[in-house]
Amino acid sequence: MPDFDRLPLTRLGLLNEWHHTGGRAVKRAEPTRVGGHSGSGKGTAMTWTWRLEGADGTEINDPVPPAHSNQSDAESWLGENWRELADVGVAQVRLLDSGTEVYGPMPLAED
């Protein structure tokens, strides 16, 4: 199974979504992004999607993965469905945020 717990979130441009003010932790409304793509403005919904690929990197368009409103939901979906995707020939995936690659390729082969 791919090791989803070892995703380099700080290197992906996301900082901890919790920050401390006055000795108490407060959850941010949205994760802070460092550099890279930041959307087209305040209030713009980001769409998190997976690009499915064969072993040679060619995009696979069937099945079509659903779009998600946040990275966590997208990663949860992949964690629940990676075996079925591998069974139909998906060898690797890339996570996209509003069309911009966040990370990948990530192989779906079981180690």
C-alpha cells in the first residue's frame, strides 16, 4: 500500500493549519500556502483532483475520479480506492489543485 502518512506536507507548500495565539491553538480557516499556486482570488473554490496514469505516464481517462473541495478529502478517496484503480490499470497518480500539480507521480503498487 502506498505510504500516505509520509506525504511531505510542508514541502508541498502547506503549513500546519493550526497556529497559536495567546497560548491557545486556533484552527485557520484555510491552510496557509507558501509560494506556488494560490487560486485566482479570495473566495475561489479550489478543486482537488487526481490525474490517473499508466506505467508510462499516459493519462487514463476511465474511470474519472471525483473532484474534491480539499486535499484531505482527495487523499482519503485515494486511500479508499487505490486497489480498485490499480486493478483497472492505473499505475500511478498525481494530485492536482485547480489543475496545478501538487505532487506525483505516486505509484499505486503494493510494496
